[in-house]
Amino acid sequence: MLFKNVLVNEDIKKKLVTSVREDRISHAQLFLGQPGNHSFALALAYSRYICCENKGEWDSCGICPSCHKFDKLEHPDLHLIFPNSNTKEITKDSDSEQLSQQFTKFILQNNYHISIEDWLVELGGENKQAAINIRDCANIIYHNNNHAYEGGYKIFILWMAERLRHDAAPKLLKTLEEPENKTLFILIAENSDKILATILSRTQLIKIPQIKQELIATQLEKEFHAPLNICNDIAAISEGNYIQAIRYYNEQEELEKQLARFNLLFTQIMQHAGNDTTKNFLELKNMFDELIKEGREPQKNFLMYVSITIRKLLMLNTNNEALLKATEREKQLLEKFKNIITLKNISGILEECNTAIFHIERNGNSSLIFADFFLKLVSKIQGTK
């Protein structure tokens, strides 16, 4: 990964490059940013530049032996530490070194756009216990006490540092405070509140801003050769999260389905709330039946989509269009329903969404849950007409 390919503010890149050129590299740094940013890619581009044997003014050369090793993430002085857990192959005492090949493959397959959710799936399921553990810390200390293989910097990248176990973190305090010469620690995190204060105090904070909408659209167009209007639409709703933007791109049909279902649901709600004589519950019942056949996760996803779209309707209804993140198709739909969501009824409607999700998670009868959800929304909207 070269700096030129990292989706991060140019000023941050220049600051990091300048620190290398002026030999002012802070030995422990925390890259803090929201999910879906390019912090991990930035850490690798920074590490590559530090180790590059023929540095350019603002980027690595890309052709020296060190750069070739970084292409495959095989540089001997680059140590990747990440949340891990036992797997089918590693049934006991897992650590990052044992899973390094799997993690490297995961990074390269995803073109450096990685998320903890996808990595947990890669490990063999959504294992919420995956963590950076005591064995990882022992390996860090061991490598820190040894000389660099190629005589330059030893670099430790701790991805998702908030998953550093609290019983393991104290073992790193002395190493972070007084590392061996030419050692760099880069901690990457999305939530600094979950990191011990004693760890935070030993790092230099570098805040990574959300990726700009225009940059996401340009990257989508470049990476997927997609029409610019589709890229702009996806960028508008991704909220600075490029990984989410990729998911939206790959799930365009799913988004259209959610939009159609929302349209049907709220058309029926308006008809029932207004005592429209043309109302027909059969079409809505068929939609609910289809959704129920798909399983509980799709049911929850639809209810969450309803919840998000309702918030968008309120923004539109309260003249906050500047804050609205929506595709052109969504904006057309929102315009149709914008007058039914108000400050008076939104809390009650969102509460019904959360209640329905709660009951579905606990294996309630989905047919009854959706019927009750529909009638409750009709009642909430009738009460504010």
C-alpha cells in the first residue's frame, strides 16, 4: 500500500512523511478513526515509507526489495497484531503469529479495506471474544528485545487496539514507554474509550477523519468501473465509511427491495390512518409472509432500515435537508411520506421498531410481531393527524 492509494486527508499523509524525513518519528502512535476509514492502510503505507530503501519526496519508491516485501506483507520487521481466537485449526492458545497467514490473505483479498465484523466471520463465525491476548503481548516483548532483521525499524501494528485484553495490556506499558531503539508501535482503534488510560497516555494521538463523499464516489468508480451517478448515490448514504460503501454497491438489489417494502408499508399505513376506502391489506400481508420466509436476520434488517428511513423523514420534515444522506430514489420516496413523521410521533414510532426487533431476536412469532407493528404505527400516526 502506497500513500497515493490511501483514502485519507493529504495533510495527514504529509505530516507522517515529514516526520520520517526529519527523523521525528514518535515511537508509539494511536490512529483513531470511525469504522470504514483507511487507518489500517495508512499505517501500512507509513511503515512501508519508513522501511523503503529509495524514498521519494512524498511516497515509497514501490520497486526496492523492501517495497516488494510490503506488497506481500512479508517484511520480516513488520509485525501485525490483531484480535484472534481459537479456530477449527488452532484449538488452543491462539495468537496473531499463528494466524498471520490467514490475516494477510484477508487483508490482500479485501484490498486493505478491512473491518472487525468481516474478520470475525473469517475466523469462523461472529466470535465476540476475539482479542489481542497475553500471548500476543509476550511475542511483542520478545521481538522488541531482538535486533531488526534488516537493520532498520521494527514496526508493530496493533489493529483494533480496543480489543487488547485488560489483563494483557499492563504487560506492554514498559515496552510502550521505553521501547528499544528504532521501534515503532502503531495502535489502530475506533473507540478510544475502551483502551486503558495508561496505554493512551503513552501514545501520540492522530485523528483520522471520515472519508469525504467525493473521494468515496471517485474510488468506487475507479475500483468497480461503475457509473458515476450510482457511485454518487452510494457515497451519499455511506457516511464516510468506505467498507459500508462497498457493501452498498454489492447489495444494490437488496437496497431496492428494502425501498420497495418501505414504500408498500407506509402507503398502507397512510391509507389505514386516513380511513382510505381503497385500502387492501392482502398485498402487505404477502410482503410480510415473503420477509418471514427469508429468516430472522432479514426481518431485523428491514426493521432497522425502517428506523433509519424514519429519521431521514424527520430531517426532511424539519428542514434539515443539508444533513440528509439519501440516494435520489430514496429522496423521491421521502418526499412522498415526509409529512407523516413529526417531532410529536417519531419517538413512539422508533420505540415500536426497537420493540419489534427485540421480539424477533427472542424468537417471537414473526407474523404476530409484524401485524402488531403495522397496527401500532397506524395508531401512532393517526394520533398526530
